[in-house]
Amino acid sequence: MAYWICGTVLRDDRSVRNNKIGADLYDLRESAEMEIGMKQIYSMNSGWRYRKQEEAGGAAIDDYFDMFKNISKTGAAADERGIAFYDGDWQQIDLPHDCSLDEPYAPENASGQGYKPPMRGWYRKSFTLDESFDGRKLFVKFEAIAVHSVIYMNGIQIAESHSAYTPILVEITDFYEAGKQNVLCVGADNFVNEGWWYEGCGIYGDVSLIAAETSYIRENGVRVVTEKMDSGDWNVRVSVELEAEEDAGELRVEYEFPELAIAKAGYACDCERAGGTVAKEAEEEIGKSGTKWIVQEPNAAGVYAVELAVCAPELWDPENPKLYRAVCRLYRKDELIDEQEVSFGFRTVTFDVTNGCVINGKPVKLKGVCLHHDHAGTGVAMPYDLQVYRLKKLKEMGCNAIRTSHNPQLGGFYKACDELGFLVMNEVRHFSSTEEALNQLRTFVRRDRNHPCVIMWSMFNEEPMQCTKIGAKMAASMKKLIMQEDGTRPVTGGMNGPFEAEGVRNYVDIMGFNYMQYGYDEFHKTYPELPIIGSETGSYLTTRYTANSTEDKISLCSFGKERNKNLFQWSDTPGGTWKYISERPFVLGGFYWTGFDYKGESGNYPNVISAFGAMDLCGFPKDNFYWHKSLWREDAVMTLVPYYYEDSVRLNCYTNCEEYEVYADGEFLGIYQNDRYDPQPVMIKGTCRKLLVIGKNQGEECVRASAAKPGAPKYLRVETSDNDIRTDGVHVCVADIYMCDEEGNLVFDANDALTVKVEGGARLVGCGNGDRQSHVLDRTDTPSLFKGCCQVILQSNGRKEDAKLTIGCDAVGGAVMILRQEAAAPVPAIAGETAKVNLMTWRVSDVCPDYMTDDNIADAMFAWIPTTIGYGKSLMLSHKQGFGMILGNCIVPDPKSGKPVLVLDRILGKCDLYFNKTLVYQCEDGAETVRLTIPDELRNETLVVSLVFYLNGGEVGIPGEVYVEVI
């Protein structure tokens, strides 16, 4: 067997183990200053490697040497889970990431999951932390992983989760090593789902590294409660939960409210350990904004709080979502060691059967939608800017409320709802009072309780035990926990069955009705003190711009009322649903199913997307978007949606005007009375090109709209959610593409194939067109139009240059859009690195008087005593006479490009080095670094590295790292 021996002894470290993956992005991000001192939070979203698991994982146990290549020995996890693994040929990705998007659709898979197959994916990130991180508390926070996940750090299993919707915070202080490469590995699968809708798979939320001092503010440890007093002033209580060690020294908590004018301030504390005193207890006159209040408590963990009196703050409501900030800082003497900032708002929310929902003294009907958490192009991995894009679409429709069905959403969703003024029914995933379920509920409530947008907690959805005594007991335990962790909001749930006296009805403050609107009056007569919310309503199935439903329900009419096609036995149209809600003050409002289409619950194959949305999966409006707009908007609105047949035109006019006049090609056709709840089409005989409609109230014109029959396709129009692309590596821009005729009218029947190219300061995230039957994967650069529309999602790649989007189309020649760069600070991040393969399960032989025989070389049973290398001399062999052997092994990588090289960072003593049983290098005493190219014959094979030491009474061993890298 021939070996290519590189045998050079290096006196400097030329290892490429710290080379950054994807230098264009990650080197820029790394340039952000990484302050060490106070708590720091670094993004871990960049520089990951991903691979789908094609076969069952786990290390094969073939012989004694392999016995410890699993988690029966801590740190010895093998294959994808461990550090003795090469992932250099895996796909390079950034998070968030939904790996189900890359899987093909197939009819044998579940309709609920959008005909996507169940799967498992593996994620790995290699990174190095310098010695400044030593002595600190380190945590990794995963915002969301779908669905079941297991997490490893340096081959050690550190966490496991069975929830796709509960953040995972795991301390890694004991499991990392500064100055060396560390490996974080996550396995995620969706073989068992939590829901009956598309849940995706993978790390679909942000990942962060948190470096804290030994005393710090706990996760979600800042709580703000605002309460309006009888005097008209507001009481604000801000509490901070601290984690502190016994020898923490003198700690000080400082509060700041930059935009708030304070009248008075007082202090309180509830320490977990006794012995401290509060520095200030008496009320103090303040009277100006930006002042800081200090509470001191030496050497104690616990809850510290400040109470403020505030006069006439600006209130938060859906029309004016005013937010304030509370900044809480933790000092050790004069050193700032932690800081958390939260946003909050001042608002009163009450619910009763007489006035309904009242916000800041004003009755507000909840004009809501239910939302799942996926979008075209991204799946469940929706970035913050895409959340904002979707919410603005709902705002345009007149929506003011959202139910998070049937699970908590990503944290950015609530931030966007705060800023845009939405009211949220926040729903937990599991109706249960097991320890695990209550822990998930506690995490959920603590995370979201500061958000003014959240106005009620939903404990369940259509649960089989909702009318039982067991269900009542579970509801009681869940409500008790919610009251302990929040206590400022009512609880509800989505009921779909009889409201038995012994069931959950006794533990909800608001009765949720899933459909069953025909039962509102009867329930109110029986339980007149309990307000009702239409927790789930509508379920009106439509396909965008479709004139007629097909018998197989593949295409659904955009405007019809066809039982068992557009409507189920239990569902109703938008107008029929809203009529029952709007006419009853004891019904607080309703949540239409759904705001957007979503993957899954799609019915018969080839449909892979639901049809319930007022908008499709991209956010392109359907008829019922405009219908809801006419029901919910208070300003005068009108939208015309004409459907052209061979010898007639059906004109759907969605308006909130009392009546409207219709003109066809300038000819007056008549005045039509409007019924917002059941709008009737205007049937126009013959053909016409242009339509004009004038809406009137009490005979006075208040709005007009026009439409025209589209001509031949002429050009693509591109509309973007932003004109610029920020250079922070995070910003997302949505580009909506429309096929237009010469006059700019949308060509509804255009389904042309497109090509997409993104250059410069952005990358392509994904595409979509809203077609329920499209099986084109979301991450494509060759989408197509569907009924004239397509959507492309771009994300900043961190480069400081303009982004160029080029859309190709054979029919009209395509279009080009330039997004100008907007300077933005890069996100402080921990960069990914080129992976190396560490040799594991080292063993050392006894001291032998003679040199090892050929049979002993590479023999694990001969060198059977487990040992550890990389930390100094070998106690078994140092200061001895004779010969001794240290032996380790790994699977040699077989990279698509480059060559695997064995690196021995440092060797003490004279030795002979063998690959399996072949001598490849002789090391003189004192060599520091040895690099040996591994021959091609050993790729994908087990490499046993044996070092036979000549023992002469000195120190021998391997104090440095031993690993394989690819160069």
C-alpha cells in the first residue's frame, strides 16, 4: 500500500481549522465588536452545516474499540452527533431554516402535513470561543425547533425537546472549552407531529449564544404591569428576577424609563434568601422623564421591583400603538454586568356582556383572523420582516385582532403586533396539566406577558375532554398557573361541542365558540354573565380569481356559496359569519379561519395548500379579502372584481356604501342597493372593456373604483416591501411580481415560467405563487406565475452593496429591480468554522520491554486502557523505560474537494507514528506540530493512529489536539 507522506514538522500553527464558512457574510458579521464584560448576546444563525438523514443514525458496535462510540459514555456520541465527524460536504445554511421545504410532495403522505414526508435533519455548527469567555455563564437559546429535537455539545447530549413551539434555553458552561473548536449539533425530526397542520421540520427560529456573569437577570426576568387607578393616574410595577451566587458581592439594580414622565417612585423586594435590606423604601417625588431609580440588595437572588406613579401617559390601542421602554440594569458595585430592555404599553382592556370588548374606555369589536405560522418561500421559518409584511396586509383588510392558532408564534410576531396595533388571543399548544405541559405553559406566559398586544390566553382548541370532569381539573390547574405568572388577562379556549356544566366552562372567563354561531343566543340565555368570543369562524374555501368550482374540489369558486364545496355544514361566508357577531354586543368579536392560506389541511391531492385564507400563501388577496375589507373598514372602501365570460361579465363589488352606480364602457347600467353581509353580483350581458362604479351614502358620492378587461401581456411589474436592503445580514424584502397589459391591468390568466437571479447585497430565500396544486419546491429560482402573480423573498447577505433582482420571462422579456443599500450595523455573531474531525476513544498500552510486534500495532485490545490526550503528559508512560503505545481512531472523511490531513498539534517524546499497521512518520523528541496527508485508499475507512514511544525516563504523550482537517 502506497502512502503520500507529508511529514513536515511545523514550528507555527498553519491549521485552517478557524477558517470562516462563507467569508462574504461571516467575516463581516464577526467584525462587529464582541464586548466581554457585561452580558452579551451573539447570533448563532450563521455558518451552519445541514444534511438530511437518509438512513437510521447511530454508531455500529462492531468490536470492543467501538463500544464507547455512543452516549453510554459522556462526550462519546458518534456520527453526526459527535466531534469525530466530517461535515465539510454538508450544505451550508443560515438559520432560521425549514428543512421540510426541500422534500418532495407525494400522495402517500399526510394531507395534514401538506403531503410532505416525515423526515429527520441534522444541523452542525463548529466555532471557537476565546479564553475571555472562561469564568462566565454560557447559554444557547433556540427560539424554536420542529418538532422533536435532541441537542449535543461536543458529543454530549445536553437537551431534548418534544415541542416545536417552546423555546429551549440550555446552559453550556460545563460543556465548552475556550480556545478550541467546539461543535454544536442538533437533530430534528417530525415523525410524530404536535399538530394536524404543516409544522415543517428543523431549526426554524433564531439561535443565540448568551454570555453572562455569574450574577445575571434571568431569562424573561423583567416584568412590567400597568394599572389605571381610580384617581386616573397609572401605577406601574417593574420587577426584576435575579440569579446571584452567595459570594456575588454588592449588587445594584437600576431602572430607567427613557420616554416616561414619573410622578413618584417606591421600592420593594422579595429575596429568595433572607438577610438583605432594601436601600430605599419610601416614596420619592420625581416629576421628570429619564430619571434612574436604584435598588440595592447585597448577596441575594430574588425579585426586585419598583413601583411608579405616572400621570397621563399616551395610551396604546390598535389605532395608536404607543410603546414605552423599561431598561433594567444590574451592577456589581460600579460595574455594569447585565441589562434587559422591554417594551410595554398603557391600556385598559375589559370584557363584559353589555359593552363587549372595551379598550381605554372605547368599545372595540374584535375583527380577527386565525393564523398558522408558515408562508410561501420560507415555510415555518419566517423572518421578522416577513411577519411585518403579513400583518400590514391584514391591517389593510381592516383586521385588528389575531388568534395564534393553535400554538405560540415566534417572538418577532408579538413584537410586530405591538408595533402595528393588533390584539392577540394567545393560544397554547397542549391542553394538559402534566409537569411538562405546565412547564411549556409557564415559558409561554412568561415570554409574552409584557406585550400589550396580548389581551387573553387561550388554553385549548376543540379538545375531546373539554366537557369532562378531568378536563375541568386540567383547566383549573392551567388557569392557576396563568394567574400566578400573569394575572392581568382573562382565559378562554376554543369550544366545539356541548357546554356541559361540569366541563371547562367553569374555568374560562370568556366562552370561545368554534363556529356554532347559531348557538350564541341560546348560550347567552343560559349563561348571561359570560361573554362570548367567536374563537374560530368562517372556513370559506376559495381559490384566487376562479369563476367556477370543479366537481373534484381542486379549484374552488372565489365568490360562490356552494355547500360541500366552498362551505362545510358547520361553516359560513364572511358576511354570514360577521352578521351574527356584529349584531350581538355580548359577542366580543370573532377570528375568521384564516387570514392566509397555509400548507397542510389541503384536502385531496394534488392540493397541498389549504384554501381557507382571505389571502393565499403569498398574501395575494382573494375575493373574501375584499369582502372582509367592506365589513371591517370604517372608511369608505370599494373593490371591483370582474369575471369575464364569453357573452357576459359578472361584477363583484365589495363596498361598505349603501348603494352604488355602475357604468359599463361609459353606459349607465343602474343603481344597486348594497348588502355588505350578502353582496349580490351585477350581471352584465355582452362584453365590455371598462367598468366604473360610484359608491354613495345618502345620495352623496363617497368612493369610486374602476376596472378593465386585461389585454395581451406586455410587461412584468415588480413591487417591493422596501426600497432598500439593509446591510445587517438579516433584513428581508418581499418582491411581488405581476404580469400586466399595456395599461397596467393585471393579466389574470398569465401562468408564465420565470427565472430569478439575485446579485449583490442580497440572497434568494424562496419563491411562491399561491397555487394550491403547485409542487414546485419553495427554494427555487425557476418559479412561475399563477393567475398573473408570483412572489420572491430576498434577504440581506451582509455585503455593503446594492441588491439586484432580475426576473426573466420569455413572453415579455423580464424585469430588473435595484434595492439600494441602507447602512446598518452587522449583528454581533459567532462565526461558523471549517469543521475538523477529532480522534476519539484513545487508549494506552502497558509499558513493554520490547518494541511492539506487528500484531500489536493498531490492536485496541493490546492498548486497552482508556486515556485522554490533549492535556499534558501520559502518566502511564512518562518516566518509564522501554516502549509504550497510544492509539486512537476515526473515520477518514471523503470530501468532494480537498485532501484530508492528520494534524498532531504537539507530541512529547520520540515515537514512531503508524496509519493502521504502516509506519508513516518518525518523530524526534520535541516536535510541536505534525501534518500528514492521508492517502486516498483510506477515505471512508477507519484510520487507526498508533504512536509507539521510546521510553527513556522522560515525559511523553500528546498534550495537543489530534484531528483531521480537509485542505
